[in-house]
Amino acid sequence: MIAARLLLAAMLLPASVAAQNAASAGAAQGPVNPLWHEQKVRNYLPHMTWPEVQDLRTRTDMVIIPIAAMEQHSLHLPIGTDFLNGLERAKLVAQKTDVLVAPILLPGNSPYHMEFAGTITLSSQTIQQVYFEAAQSLMKHGFRRFLLLNSHGGNQVITRYIADRINQETEGIAVELGDAAAPFLTRAPQTGDPTGRVFDRHGGVGETSTSLYMTPNLVNLAAARRAALTMPEHLQKMLPEVVAGDPTATLVFLAEGLKATSTGKHTSTREMSDTGTWGLRDPREATADVGRRETENFVQAAVKFIERWKQLRPMHR
Ligand SMILES: [Zn+2]
């Protein structure tokens, strides 16, 4: 079984990774913690030794830093959905182009999910300071270029602020990888809704599809159901224009939607949804295949951006 798994890993991974895995498997003599199932992942900081980090630095000055969240994801997805999906995505990118992956925090800014059990939220001040100081640490080790990969809508502005602080205050250079990769995406992948006319956001079909591909054994599709939404009436009325892609309607809809109960806007997830999903599609329509296509589209676009950046600007020595 283990041999078969190693063989499979050797077939799927680049030679150097397979060699590393074989080496670490060889080191495992004696009893092993029964909960330990992770394989060593190339360029993934928590799995690396310091000489491996030093060696990687001779090949690249780039780091992907996922910007994560720990928040309710409806009845069927894990609290760590955004953390896990962002991190796995970053690891996939780093298998195709030589960059470091350095996760820093699990929680992000999620005050509007707090009425659902398990959500952890940090203030935007705390979050930006932690990531900024982490980037400064990585700069001490010679890394200079930062690809911030945000996986949670509520962190968008914070992520841009972290990038701007790095650019304005340090020798580092930072971009948001989602923004950077956007021009390299192939046309928007089909989400299984051929009309594209049904509202589908947090914990909906799109996100569930991604999770079915990224972390399938953490998805409990049997517990999923269509949410009953109770949006404020004026937001409900904007919905058709939002779904049709009207930029102005989307801007003002999102400025008001998904805000903490304390704001009095009545747009926290608990105030708008009975399950925690913010969407009108049934999450059970999700498929791993849609998740795979969406993920692969992003990964190839991110790799193209990174390769272009390497061309445009030589590595810091
Ligand atoms: Zn999410």
C-alpha cells in the first residue's frame, strides 16, 4: 500500500520531489503517529529544512504568501476552506515554477460570519501587521518579491494594503497574485450554470466545487442544501443586475452586503442566510471537475505571470 502510494507519488511529482519523499520515507523507521499522512511538498516552507530554504534562495527571490481565513462555510464545507484552498493553490503553483510558499496565518477578517460557530476574526490592523512583519523576516533571508494570494473576499483591501506597505516601506516588491494572474486566465470556466444568471457566492456551487477538488474528504455534501436567503429588500432588488455583471450594481451591492451585525446593515451571513451559504444555487450541484478546471486555469495563469515577472525583472542577488 505504502509502496503503491510512493510509486504513484513518483509518477506525479518532479524527480527532485520524489527523491526527497523517498529519502524521508527511508528515514521513517519505528513507530509513526497514526494521524500523520502528509507528504513532503517541494518549496513548502513548513516542510523544509533551513539548508533547503537557503538553496531555494539561490534559484529564486519570490515567495507566495497565502492570505487566509477561518470562517463558517455553510453546513457542508470546513471552517478552514479558504485557508486550505488558498494554500493548496499556492503549493500547486510552486510545483510548476520555482518559488517559496510561506503560509503565515490561518484566520483573516471575517466579522460578518461571527454568528456562526467556529469563525475566528482578526482586525485588519492586526492582520496587516502580522503579514508585514513576516515579509520583513523573509527579506532578512534574502527574499525580495512577494506574491500575496488572497483566498477570502473580506481580505481584499487588507491584502492590497500589505502589498502597498511592502512596496512603500521596504526593499521588497509585492503584488496580489489574483490580480496579477487575471490577464492570463483563459475565459471564465463554466460553473455548471449555463445561463450564469444565478447568484452564487460564499459556500455556494463554485466554492464547493473547488473544495471537492482540493480537499474532497473534508466536504460533507450529504449535509448540503439550498439556502433560504433573507436579504434587505433593496439588495434583493439589485440582485438581477449584480448577477448580470453590472459593475455599478455589484459595487454598491458588495459595499453594503456581508457586513458585521454591529453595523446595523442587516447583512451579516446569519441575518441573510439560514445555512451560511450566500447564494441561491444548491451546493449539491457542485462537481470536482468544475473545481479542477477552475484551479488549473488559475494555476497556469499564475505561473505565466510569475515567468513573465522573472523575465521583466532579474532576480535580486
Ligand atoms: Zn470561502
